[in-house]
Amino acid sequence: MSKRRNGGIISNRFKLISELSDFYSDSQDRFLKIELFFKEIAKRFDYSSIQTPVIENFALYEKLYAESPFFDKDRFVIFKTKGRKKTVLCLRNELSISMIRAYCENGLYKKLKPFRLFSFGDEYEIEPDSGHYFRKNKAVFQVFGRKDPVIEVQLIQFSEFVLNSLNFKGRYKLKINNIGCRKCRRPYVKALNNFLKTRSTQLCRDCKKFLKKSPFLVFNCKNVKCAKIYRRAPELLNSLCEECETDFRRLLKYLDGLGVDYELDSKFFDNFWISNKIVFKFVASDNKGKEKVLISANRRDEVIKKISSENTSINNLNFEIDNILADSVLEEGEDFRSEIKGRDNNYSNDNILFIIGLGDKGKQECMKLYFDLIRDDNRVIEFFGKDSMVSQLKRAEKSKARFALIIGQKEAIDDMVIIRDLQYGSQETVLRKDLFKRINKLL
């Protein structure tokens, strides 16, 4: 019998591989707490939860990553089924893709849009050179069916809300870029290739290899000499089509109006082969000054087109649980829910609020109000992606909310809010500073 390690009473040949670990309450108390936290956050923000199997059909990843320069079959934990119908399966490599597959397969595309979906789970990968296995834990939030930069603004606010609840306030940075659409990239790739070819003799060996796969990959190079060259490279932000540029300008206008601090990072390309348009990430630096990604976000419109007949927009938000737990300052016995009051309450339709924003200024004020209301333990539903009052009121009626809070351009300027009783049709206008007192009386 082989030697035993770590004081265990089981033979080494029966043990779990060293890169993976078991989860049990004493050793994983913080992990269990954060899982509970995210499930409660998802419920509070009106996300439907889904749990996908840890095994997926490998053909799913082959289809999606066929054009990816990073695609490497050796990174997947693959096995084949026996019998007549042999199928190549793999352990789940990306939770967000499993969620999109489930959205298409289970008829969730028939749901009223925008449709919000949440999942908490793990991903598996093999390092080809060393053969080591890795398990990553993720919390993923997705919004289907709303093609509007308002969604990115909400997800950025949502991310800040969550990070502040996890005691990261003041310790993170937001970085944003726009990687455009296929239409934008064609002229940009041509310009970037021309720039790199004229400087190919100055590039390191890795960058020369990258050029054969995709010019975008050179921006991942850590070589100091290469980095100096790439600072002068053409930027995709200068090659955006009209639609992508308009959306990006609207996003930045909203963020400026909301007082959100951000940094434009034109060399940040997140999963560009299956992502499009606006991407962003929240990062924090460790003791050595090295950046760790806490949250990453992208559009996944291209994914659903490749695996189904559905054509809808998908906003994808990933929380890197392992990095968050490694850097969290959670004290022993403390929970993660400081941003939300009265967290154990149950809600009925009588105390649901539907918030309506009209015009850019009205939507901006509604976005501020939305999170203030949730912090004050209110159940809030919104439909900011639509501009008309009629469409938002129709959605409010379908939601079965009792009251609608309406802010248009005029109300935003005058610091007022209209409260409309959706059951009886009556409405009143109150000062913004008096809104919470009035809501508490009504509810």
C-alpha cells in the first residue's frame, strides 16, 4: 500500500487529486456564506435561478470556440460514453455557456423579456503542459432580450452594490472598453495587422506566434518592450460603427451622471471571439501590486446565434468567487449582507414597487432610486430599456406590482417623483426627499 499523507487513513491511490478539494462546513464556512449571499442577492434583484449539470456535450464548446485562437481540446476534461450512441462529453468548462444552452433548451426564451437568470457553480479545466486540474467557482448573472446600454449601467451599479456588501468598498477599479461588432472589427484588424507587420522584427517570440493566430492576442503580452510598441497601436474605439459608438457614448454619459469612477482600457479584449460591444471588469490589486479580476462582463449575442435559431441580446456578468474570497476582509462570524436591511422579509404583490424612467435624465435618476429602494428593503421591478410610458405601464401591470414610481425629465429636474396606484389608477406627486416616508405609509 502506498504512503498516506496529511494524517489521512486512506491510501494515496484512492485520494482526490491534489488540485481539487472537498467542501465541508468547518473548512468552507466562508464559501457557504458567500454562496448563500449570492442566492439571496439574485432573489432580491428578481433573477430566476438555474442549476445546470456539471457534464456538458463537448460539441457545444467545439461549435462556440471553433474560431477562437485559444481553443485547446487538451484543456477540457473529456470522456466518451459507451454503447451504440457514443457521445463525447466533458466537465463544464464555462458556467455562462451552460446557462445559455439551458435558456434555449428549456424554452426560457418564451419568457417575458428582459429575462434574468442566475447560477452559482464550478468550472473545470486542465493545464495542458503540467496536466494539473483546476476548479473555478463562479456566480453568473445574465440578462436576456434587452439591447440597450442601460443594462450595462445597471450591471455596473449592481456590481458595485455587491462588492460594497462584500467589504470591497474603495479597494476596486472599474475598467471599460468597447470591442465593437463584426462590422467594426474588419477595418480595425486590417489597420492593426499593418501596424504590427511594420514592427514585426521588434516583437518578442510569443507575439510573433500570436500574429499567426489573431492580432488581438498581442495585447496580452507582458514583455516591456512590446508593451511600449502597443501603446502606439491603433485603437478599436476609433473604428467603431455608428451603432456601437452611440451605445458607448450613452453608457459613459450615464456613468458620468451617476458619478461612477471608471477607467477606459482600450487594450482590454474579453473573449472577443464570442463577445461583442461593451466589456468591463472590476479589479483589485494584491499586496504585490498584481491585479486580480473580481468581476468580468461582456455581451454574448454571438453565442446564442451559433447554437440556436434564437436571435437575442445577452448581457453576461461573472463573479470570480475564488478571487473574491482570497481578497475579502470578512471577519469571523460576520456575514456578507450589510448593504441590505431586513433581509429575511418575504414579499407579496401589495408591497412590490415598479419604477419607471422616461428620457435619459429620468432613467438616470431612476437608477439611483432603484438601489436606494432595495437598500431600504423594498422589492423593486424596473423596465428602463423601453422609452415609452405606455410600454412600461403595461409591464408594470403584468408584474402585479401595487405602485409605480415615475420619474420623467420634468420630475428629474424638479426633484419630484410620481406615485401611481396601479390598482385604482390614482396618483400623487411627492418630493424626492419625502418619498421613503410616503412609501412606508402606503405599504
